[in-house]
Amino acid sequence: MPETFRSKIGGGLLFAPVAVFTAMLLAPCRPALAGDEYAFVITTDYYSAAYYSTVEVLPPRTADVSISSVNTDAVAYYDQDEDMVFVVNRYLADNIQIVDPGSGFATVGQYSVGNGSNPHDIRLAGSGKAYVTRFEWKTLFICDPYTGDSLGAIDLSPLADSDGIPEMDRLEIVDGKVFVTLNSINRATWLPDGPGKIAVIDAAADTLIDVDPGTPGVQPIWLALPNPYTELRYDRCRGELIVGCLGAWGVMDGGVEVIDPFTLEHKGVVTTELQLGGDVYDAILSPGRKGYAVIMDSLPWPDNFGRLVSFNRETGEVLDTLFIQGSGQGASLASIELNRQGELYLCDRDATRPGVRIYDTPADTLVDAVDVGIPPYDVAFVQEAYAGLPANPGDPGAAVLATYPNPARRTVTIRFNLPGGDSGSPAGLGIYDIAGRLVRILDVPGHGEGIQEVVWDGTDTRGNPVSSGVYYGSFRGRGAAGAFRIVFIR
């Protein structure tokens, strides 16, 4: 637990109700050991009961079910630097709940972010500052992430649609900038009021950034499609922000879009709902050439059904259907999330057999299904963070010629073609896990040209052996770029 948090707990700066403190006393006292990795799962019946459970990432994937209660409408965010889970209790709850993995996943704090504000997401900019989106309000909340003490607010109403409410939703922080998706929903019809937007905020000054100074007023990043609905995910391997746009329910007007967080440019639509065949409920782009999406059929409830599909991130075409709901009433699939082992977790809310379905992404095959109690809704991975994240590792190209052996057990050799001369930036080679986190930077020869080789011994930045799983590399320098995939088997 971070020292700053321990001191605040010692000072009694908590706002949790009696029920939360009761849950803290009853929570199992099984501290998470160093190196342990978990899936933190929000479960809910949407009406009267909601909890969080955990699943060990490595087999036999032991589940600890219904550890403590949350709001029936909640999502989770794990901050790697703080090693803390923040549960955003949304509609009619309006608070942030703090869960400590190091204390057996006990709830250790809770605070309000404004009655009736309907918070949707949280991101930390260090141990003493957090941003919280408030769907019903015009202002983005800035606060101490552990006590909720206000540090200010940012008015996003200049970017609102005709009803004056921007409908701020999901968050991400990249390169000193805060990115906020704006749904732009017309409150009279609850339909999208034009294309979606992404507000950009200078995290140092806490002021809106005008993305297009040549146009009157403060301009956001304009999306091509309406209603950005999914998580706003940052792909560190490619240096891209990814968001899925739902559009209007039952209308094929959404898709998946990509943003450059460094140039603040819209890079295009990766795939559309027409290509995927349904409403986009969640979407992930893997560091490789595939993407995954949870798709809902456009038929009215309860005749609609959910599917998990993989698609080509370059053409947008569906590659495979990994799962299709076969029973229950109405679409019952929720969010998806990738862990660093290359496994995709799907929240299956089927009425008769709810649970988390786990897929091996290289093969797109089901490897396990875990019962987490009542139906799962959201997943956040509690996995060890790697230090030294680069600003922008660059886009893949064709400079890497081969990796061998692959799969690897001890070492792997990366062969690439290094252009001659001193043009371009110095060459660099980074290894990333499946979630885009930096594992290791490998030294590249500073001189020479032509065919070069670098050996990776399968360890991270601290010299610890990496676990079995899929890893991606990004090479860039001297005007060349390349990307590659490595499978480690321990």
C-alpha cells in the first residue's frame, strides 16, 4: 500500500458508510503476494445485488466470490503505480470505492463525487490527484484519489451538444494530457446529437486544449461516428487511443475508431457496425493485427443476442466468431479485457450459467470458464506494472526480418535490417506485454548497418523471468520501423 495512502487511513480520512466497514471486517484476510496476478470482476444483477470477485490469472484460476458489495451499476479501474483498485459506483450511488489488493482486496475507503453526478470513470495523475467524469454534470471533477477532497473542476460545457450537457464518459491520460470521451446525447430523445467528441485537457494546467485553433471556440477531437461508448484504451505498442462508438441502439451507425494522442489527430475508423454485424458494446485492438468486439444483434430485447468476434484491424472484416449467446433472454454479454498472458476475458451474463469465459487470443479458443457468483459485468486486471513506459513507441513496419526460436523457452533472437548512415532517430527496441505495457528495452547497436541481431533473455526490466504468454516488440530508428510477436513457454 502506498505510504501516502497509509498515512491518510491512519488519520481517519474515510467516508465509507457502516455497511462498507462491516464488509471490511468480514473480508477474507489473504494479502496479495508479490507477483500474484488477479482478474478483478464486478458482478451485478442490475437490481438488488452487486459484488466484486477475484480470479487468479494463472491456473487453476481459483475464484474468490462476492468479496464485498458495490453499487448495481459499477465499473473498476486498477492503477498500476498505486497498486490500488478504484470502483466507480455510478447511477444513484455517485461515489468512488477504494479496494486494496495488498489487504486481501478489502474495501479501505469510499467518498462521494457529488449527489446526482453519476460518475463514469476515474484516472490518476499521481498519488495525490485524480480526474472523475460526471455524466450528469458539466464539470469534470479533480480530487484527491484517496479522500475525495476537491482540487477543482473543469467546465466541459463549451463542448456540449444542444442540451448543454456534454455527457462525459470514459478517461485516459497520455503524454501529460487527459482525454475524455463525450457521448453528446440529446436528452429529449436519448439519441446521439451528432458525432462523438474527445475533450483534451492539459494535466499540468487543468485547462481545455483547443485542438483546432483555426476554428472559432475551443475545439475537441471530433470522431467520425456517434456515441463513444466503450472504454478509452491506450495501445502503447502502437501509440494509439482506441474507442468503440455505439451510435444509436439497433442502428448500424457505430464502429471502432483510432486517435493519435500525440498529434491529436483522428486516424480513422478501423471497423464499422455494418462490417461487424451488430451494435458495438465493447472493443479491443490487440498489439498484433487482430481486434475483438462484443456485438449485440439489432433486434429488440429479448430477441437480441450477443456475440464475441475477432476482426482484422486493417480491413475491419470479421475473422471468427468466438462465442454466440445460445440461451437466456436478450443480449447478455458485457465487457472484454486482455491480460498480459494473451488471454481475453469475456463477461458472460447468461441467466442460466453466468461466468467469465477465458480465450487464448493467438488461437482464439476457449481455455476456461470461471463461476464468479452472480453475472459478471466488468473486469480489471491486477497485474504487476513495468517501469519506464516510452512516450511513443511508434507504428509497425517491415524492418524486423525474423524472430527465432518462436515459441521460445529461454532466449529469443530478433533479426532486423538496420539502415546505414546517421539519418533519423537512434534505433530502439521495446518488448511489450499483451496489454501494451513495457516489459524491457533492448540495446540496439549504435553503429553498423545491414542485418543485425539482438538477443532477449526473456527477463523484464528488473531481471525477473517473464511468465508464459504472448509478447510484442516494436523497433524504430534510422527511418525504419517494425513490429513482431513472441510466444514464451515456461
